[in-house]
Amino acid sequence: MIAKIATGEIEDVTTEDGKNAAAVALGRMGGKARAAGMSAKKRKEIAQKAAAARWKGD
């Protein structure tokens, strides 16, 4: 891929912070699509696990 960008075969589209714009767009869609496919109970379990990890004392 780097060679194709260097030779001009494809265009390197990045955001201001250097991230790939296509990957950023897919990442934004991913969370909503994942949440839509889950039950409320499963979303709650995941949220509780995330909160516990954030507040875990090291």
C-alpha cells in the first residue's frame, strides 16, 4: 500500500491528526451497529464491565 501511495496509484487520505479517514468513518459506524444488535441486558453487562475496569485501583 505504501508503494501505491508513493507512486500515486492511490491517494492517502488522512485526518488532521494523521489517522486514516476511512478507518475513522468505519469506527464511528461500528459502535452504533454493534449496540443495535445487542439486547439491553448485554449492553448493561458490557457497560458495567467497562466501568469496573476504569475504576479498578492499580
